[in-house]
Amino acid sequence: MLRLSKPGLASMLFLFCSFSVFSQAKEVPYVIMVSFDGFRHDYVQKYKPKHIKKFIKKGAAATKMLPSYPSKTFPNHYTLVTGLYPAHHGLVDNTFYDVNRDTFYSISQRAKVEDPYYYGGLPIWQLVQQNGMKAASYFWVGSEAPIAGSHPTYYHIYNEKIPNKKRIEAVFDWLHLPKAERPHMITIYFSMIDTQGHNYGPNAPETRAAVMEADSLVNMLMTGLEKIDLPVNVILTSDHGMYEMKNEPDKFIYTEDVLEDIDNNDIVFVNSGTHANIFLKNKAKEDSILHRIANKQSHFKVYRKADLPANLHYTDHPRIGDLTLMAEAGYSFYSRASLAKKPIAKKIWGAHGFDPYTTPEMGAIFYAQGPNIKKRKTIPEFQNIHVYPFVATLLGIKVPENIDGDAKVLEGIIKK
């Protein structure tokens, strides 16, 4: 369902005037940011999608883009459009416990997904709209919530059944709108690579087929844009990679064993598979609980919040547990009860969420092409917090100061 955000009349007049002045000085380009969920950084070399390879040759490409921790879908999609680490924008995981409300957030709960309470920062669509332009989103994390009171100008409520080609067609429809109604920033999302990666693992023919579907969509997009006389820059990106998991008994870290000596009344336990968070109801018991869990460390590590590796930037939010358990790559937290109720029949599947600094398979993609992007430019790996200021710079917008990203990181691929 397409939704149209309606800002106040006075605000619209002010923004229109400011944009008109800017437009007279310089034509503002357009930016389309495409996310292929779960597109690992080495899939182009591995599966050789010809249209994406052609896209890369005509633009700039990173050897790898580092996801923020945890390398999960919601935290990283929202980082891409805010320039903030998850601990700073509030979406600290796909599922998390909110201490202040004493409730759980989950990506499967529609009411929570649409509640602006959970989303911090200034999404790129709001930044664009504050600068007198319109923005559109076809299924991007955060777009369905009225953050700070507004949505993207045009947006859709998530429905995975919407055909992928129809989403591309919507982009063309937006770009064919009259100039005053046309969005300068478009975000669009596809899930098929992540779905097949989870179901069959990153090395499966089903995952390859999903990458080839993405390749076909890129061809459809770029071919269509050639027929539209507009200065459009396209960014192909993803939120994380994928790790091959094996259905072997010793690859499971059983939560019943980890929490065996701990009273459930003393904690709130949030299991995210590749990691887990423990919230203490009685802070005085922190040392005792920490030591009990530490004595059982096997293929995982337990940290106090303040002692988590500094490069993860995962300490500054109350939605992060007092204790965090991080599984070694290839291992995951499961309860025996859940496995008994729903056994895993597959021998191989895929997972993500691991530390991106120690697990190369978590690496995401960043490819950019357009009239404002240098050609045949390869850049070293970088953190995904820097995409937001890059997009703002492309659109001629002043980069907000209160973000984690730095416009200087990617300025070298922008034509002067």
C-alpha cells in the first residue's frame, strides 16, 4: 500500500522556497539506494553476475563494506540511512528488550515496527525533506514509522509478496512524476538473497540463483534509467553477508547449560542466535552471574557491557544487555526445548550476526555508479556508517554533525 506523507503547509512553503533557491544555483542529482539483503561481499567474484560486474566497471566499488555490530538486518539497514551505530540509533538488534517499557521489540510485530519510539537519529529521507526535496522508499527499515512526526514523502508498508519487478517499476513511476513531485532520494529493498542464504547456505545453487535474480533486477533498473533524462546516481548495497552453518550437535551452544546455575527470576534473557543479551534485575548479582557463565565459556565469550570490544561501538544504549554473550563463528545459541519442538532438518543453512571484524563472511557490498561518481574506482573496506554522509554530499546537503559517519571516507569517489 502506497502512503503519502503530508507535512504542514507552512513547512512545505518554507522548504519549497529554500529548494527553489538551491535549484537555481545548481541542478540537484537523484540518488537511488538499492539493498540486496544478505548479499555477501564476495558473491560477485563467486557467482559472476554479469550486469552487476558491468555496473562495477562503470563506477566505484569497495572491496568490502563492514556492517555494524550485530551484523543483523534491521540494525544495519537503519545505520545505512542514519549514519549512526546501532547503539546510537536504538535498533540494537532484530529483536531486543526495552528496559524502559519492559517490553520486547521484534521485526515480526507490526505495531512495534511502526512505533517511532524505537527509532533514533535523522533518517536520510527526513534530511532530504528538510532540505526541500521529496523522498521515496519501497520497503526500508524505519520508513513505516513516523519518526519525528513524518515518513518519506512516498512509502510502502512491507509486503514480501510484492513482485520484485513491480518495485523497480515503482522507481520509474516516481522518476516520471512532475519535477516538483519527483523524489530526489529513493531507497528500495529486496530480500531473496538473504532468504535463500538462510535456507540453504551461501554456497548453495539456490543462493546463486537469488544473486542472478538480483543481477536481472539491476539490469532492469539501469536499462530503464537510460531512457530517463535525469542525473541519477545508483548505489547497490547490502546489510551483511552470510556464514555457512552445519547441523552438528557440537555446533549448538545450549542455553539451558549456559544458564543452568542462574535463577530465571534474576534475569531477562534475549537469544539472537549468534549472540545473546542478559539484563539483570538485580545489579548486585552481576559479578556472580558473570562468573558462573564465564566458567562455561566454550565457543562463546561473555562480556560486561563496558568490556565489549571497543571497535564494535556496542555499549551506549540501555537496550543492550548488562552482559553480552558472543558465539564463535559457526556456532549458535539454541535451547534444547526449541530444537525438540522444531528440529532443524537441514544439514547446511546460513546465519549472520557475528562480529564483522573477526568474521570476513559478514562483509557486505557497496557499489556506486552515476554522473557524480568516478569510474573504475576501487576503494578499501570501510564501515557502513559512512554511506549516509556520502548520500547527503551527493545531494548537495550539509552533513549533520551529530552522526558517527564521516563524509571524508567516500569523498574520493565523487566527481568534483
